[in-house]
Amino acid sequence: MNELVALAERLISYDTSKPDPIHEAAGFIKGWLEARGIEARQDWVKELPVTFAEVGSGERCIVLHGHIDVVPGHVEQFEARVEGDRLIGRGAYDMKGALAAMLVVFAGMHDQDRVRVRLGVVADEESEEDKDRGSDHLVDSGFIGDFAVTGEPTNLHIGVEAKGVLAVRLVVSGRAAHGATPWEGDNAVLKALDVFRSIESLPFARQSSELFDRPSINLGRIWGGDALNMVPDRCVIDVDIRYLPGQDPATIMAQIGELPDAEIIANFIRPPAIVDRDSPYVAALHDAAAPHHVEAPMTVGRDGASDAVSFQRVGVPAVEFGPAGSGHHGPEEWVSLSSLDSYRQTLETFLHAIGNPEG
């Protein structure tokens, strides 16, 4: 447990919202593996590192998949601290705690011949790019297996679905006027807020599914206005839509395109993640996690997008599975230390079960 906590704290200490610390963190991971006799290699996607390693042997192969990048945070968030059962810091929950556990488990599977275990670590999971992604590079280079586990936050439940991403940039038009006589103009910034509220009221936004009560819609960025004393005649907004499995992004785009005074000028789409919850690998992971729950672990849907889709697009079943915590992307992000140890134990139990299917 001490090694696991120290490793998580070390990973948190890198401000991996920035390129240079990302390279430093990836170099640390590579060196950590090599110090334990595990060969690791790195490729580069858009000048960001992708780290590969493999241990063990056997007919079955499991991929442990994680990311080292985080969203930006304040300086103090990269100084991990422990308060009771909580390890607090940027990335503790999403997902450096889980990655630390994966590293410990992976190293522990080095000298066995029952199952091959692959570890893939990317540095662009939080990226807004929809092309040339690290996880796609892993898959396209043949770094796949029979099943993949990506360590996103799930509170020790099994994420069998994740929402897709439809990121839309719109330009909203108005009419310029002097700031002293705003009634003579048509303020594009205020109109843009109305456009966003209209998106929240479109038919797609009111739909639900078995695992999700609604899509997620967030106004992520807004630019407008050229001068304080001028009514802005143009405003650009970025809207982050996480749509449900079963929804059609083209239909959503068509609904947005019908809104007055707003023009879609850019978008990107990432599909939802869906895995068969009756998969024997999902069942084995469920059984491994069961002792660490008061009640049985659940198959759940995650509101965030998932790099599991990189594996699923080539037919590899993949789930999200991570320790308990809260506050990812927020000011007080934390992971439960006891859950982190339970997560480590669950992965170990799962891998041994896969390597010994007869029990």
C-alpha cells in the first residue's frame, strides 16, 4: 500500500496539463518499469508520448489502459496531500490513482505464464482533438488483446457504456452600436446565451436511456465583443454535448442548425462506448470486484467520453473501471486510499482468474 500511495503522489506531482511535464511523467513511468526489469517503449503522436509494455505469457491477453494527462489546475493541486482516507490532488481520481495501481499490478504479473498483460499509457485523453489520438495509435499499431480495462473513475463499478461527444462551435450574429445606446444594437453575446438555452431545450436534450437520464450539455467557451464601449455584433461559443448511445449526432446537428441567428462553423464527434455486459470478461471483472462492495457491483454508464471506443472499433471489448473518489476536473479532486487498494486487489484477482479460467 505504501508503494502504491507514493507512486500515485509522484504521478500527481507532474502538471501534466502541459507538454514538458507530460514528457517528464512519461519518462518517469518508462524508467519505473525498466527498473523492475520490464522493457518499455515509447512512440509519439503529435509530439506527445505513448508508452507500451508487455509482461507474462499465455493464450489470453488483457490490456490495461490509462492516461497521464489532466485538465489544468492551480499550482497547489499538484502537491498531493492525504486527509484521512482521501488522497487529494489534480488527477488523483482521473486517473493517476488508477494508473498507479495498474503499474503496481502490471509489475506484479511479470514472472507468470498464465496470461499476457499489456500496459498502454497515453497523454491526450483530455484532448479536444478527434484525430491522431494516442489510444487510436495503440490500437492501430496492433497493441490490442482479448479485453481492455481503462482506468477511468467508476467507483469500483463497471462502466459498460459512455456517452459520445459532439463538440459544436457556433457563431451568433448581432448588430453593432455604441455602448452608450445599446438599444440601437443587437447584442450578439446576449443572443449567444439565448442560443445555448435553446439548445438545452431541443428534443434530443429531453431524451433518456436505460443508464442515462439525459444528455450532458455544457457551454465551455465564449468569445465576443471588440471594445467595452461597443455592442458586439459577433459571438462565438463552444458547446460540449455528450450524447446518449442510440442518439444520432446528425439529427442533433440538424436540430441545432434550425436555430435562428446561429451558424455551425466547426464540430467534432466521438462515438459512445458500448460493451456487451454479458461478456465473460465483464463477468470475471464483476466477480473480482464483488468482495469490495457491500452490495454487488453494478454495470453503469459514464457521462464522460471514453477512450474505450478506440478498442471497441476493432472489435475488442473494453470497459471503464476505476477506484472510488470524487471531484474530477474540480478544485478538490480526490481518490479513496482504501478504494485504491481494493482496486489493485480487484485487478490482480481478475488477471489471475483470466489466466486460470478453470478456477
